[in-house]
Amino acid sequence: MANYDAIIALVPSLNEEKVDGLVSRFEKRIKDNGGEVQKVEKWGMKRLNYEFKNHKGIKDGFYILIAFSGSGKAVTALRDTLRLQEEVIRQMITRAEEEAPAAEEAVVFPDISAEQPSGKP
């Protein structure tokens, strides 16, 4: 199973209970399709970069990050659910990068400038 991040922008007029209800609906959709939710972060209100055609007059959005693992079936199911919600302004699901392995110690090369010949034969 691959790891994914879903970033969702909701309309700003939702109260905390409705946001929690939507998040639980999204989590349930992921779990029903074989996925596993790793974390949910509520980023709060943020200014939108531009106005969207279907949501005229909305300048802010309530952002949520859902990190999950699953197959393509879970991603497709979540994307379909997000597209049908009127409260969702924008959504983006990306494959999360694998954590980079710990960096090994840097290789130090000896200073060879002192060992160079002076150019005289």
C-alpha cells in the first residue's frame, strides 16, 4: 500500500461540528475501501489564491490534511466522494514521498593542494 496526502479546502461558513462530520465521512470512505488513515490535521482558515468559478465570492477556505495509506481503490473512492460534496471548494490527493533514509556521514577528501608540484622540474 502506498502513502497519500489529501489536502481539502472547505467553505468557510461551516461550523466545527459540520467539519468534523465531513472529516469522519472522508475517513470512513477511505477505511471502507481498504485504506488506513494515519493522521488528520486541521490547518484552519487560510486565504485562497484566487476565486473559483463554482464558489464566487469565497475568499477564504478551511483547510484539512488527511494522510492515509491504501490502494488506488481508496484514492478513487475518496476523490469521488470529495467531488460530490458541495462544501468542498478544492481538493488535491498526492502520493506522499517515502521518508529519506538517514544520511550517512559525509566523505571527507584529503586536502591535496599542499601536495601539488610547484611546476619546476
